[in-house]
Amino acid sequence: MNERVKGKKVLITGASSGIGEFLAIHVAQEGGTPILVARTAHKLEIIAEKIEGAFGVKSPWYPADLSNDAEWKDTIDRICYEHGSIDGLINNAGIAVFDPVAESNWQDIERMLSVNVKSLFRATHQLLPHLVQHGEGHIINIASQAGKIATPKSAVYAATKHAVIGFTNALRMEVEPLGIYVTSVNLGPVRTNFFQQADPSGKYEKSVDKIMLDPNRVARTVVHHLFTKQREINMPSWMDSGSKVYSLAPVAMEKLMQRQFNKK
């Protein structure tokens, strides 16, 4: 059991499957209380029951459509009212649709901006005063290596993750003196149902199958760094190295990697 996590309340968005589900499991395993948020109520209920059966930890759950700002605001208000101060926030919810900009559906663009960016800003903005008053806490934002290397067919998704990384870096400087930690988690492809919506053709998922990250391992790593000063978590490490090379030689890297990225 992790003494840093033990007894802490951690709000997790996108908790109904994939990384979010494993985050909830590992928080409970380490003695914390995961507070689950996602759109699908019955999935949250199943996960909460699984966690209670395995660890004896009750996991409050709240269905909410994070693309609906008013609904999300009301949900956060309810969580704060029912649970008092929250110790940690993991902004994990995210969606993607891989299309060239010229072929994109505007509703898809708006939904990516709403879920990936606005809902993250909303949760952070609304919970931050509670963390400041408490004098400690941790905000973890699940970003992406796409936020460091923009790629074809994911212009909007990459833009949302660039926004998350920029927001995270600036916020860290603002709140570190107040005892609040802020971490960005920059991931490559993860083996979840994320790609069922991002690329229904399955071509991209097939092309990156051999390098996909295990969501359980990702979640375990994130929870291991809860309530620490870890600035970033980059997985896989070789992809993070690639982003550093990209910043030094973008033209060469784009020519080298364009063929792979166009498999989306």
C-alpha cells in the first residue's frame, strides 16, 4: 500500500474503461478512494462493484457527459458537496477522430475540443480553489505524445493535446508554491477501445499494434507517481526521445515519419 495515496480521494474522469478503469483499480489498491466519472452509468457501477469486491473500497461514481459544460459543472459541484475536499484530480477523459482537416466533421471537432480541452479546464478551474484552500493536492493531465509531435490526420486531436501540455506547464508554475503538484502524462498508442472511434477502419491500430502500451502498466505508473513532484511521465521513452529530435530537426523528422503517420 502506498502511504502517499492511502486515505486520499482522487477524482478520475473517463473512468468507465481503458486507462481510467485501471487508474481507479490502482488507486483503490493503494488505499485511496477513487471517485469515478464517465458518460455510461452502468459501466461505472460495474467497476465500482468490482473494486469494492476486490479491495473493500467504496468508489462513488457519477455519470456525466463531459462535452456538456453545464452538466459537467453541476456534477463537479455535486461531488464537492458530497465529498468535501478532493485530494487529487486525474483528467483522463479524451476522444479522437482521425481525419484530414478538409474531410473532418465539424461536430467531431467541437466534441474533441469540448472533451479533451474544455472539460479538463473546467474540472481544474472548479476544483483548484479547494486544493489551494487545503494547501496540497495533485492534478494529473493525461496528454499525449501527439501534443509534442503533430501528425497528419490528427491535426485537431494534436492541437487539443498541445493545449493540455501548455496548460499543464503553465499551471505547474502557478501552483507549485502553493503545495500543489501538476503532472502531464504523454502517451503513445495504448491498447484500449480508443481507436474504435478514432479510426473505425482499424488501419492505424493495426499499424501500431506492436508498439501499443498496456493500459494497466500505464495506470500503475501514473498512480505510483501520485502526490509526488513528477513533472512529466512519458511512455514509451523512445517516443519521447523522438519528440526531442523532432524539436531540433522538424523537417527531417517529418519526412522520415510521414509515411507511418499517414497510416491513420
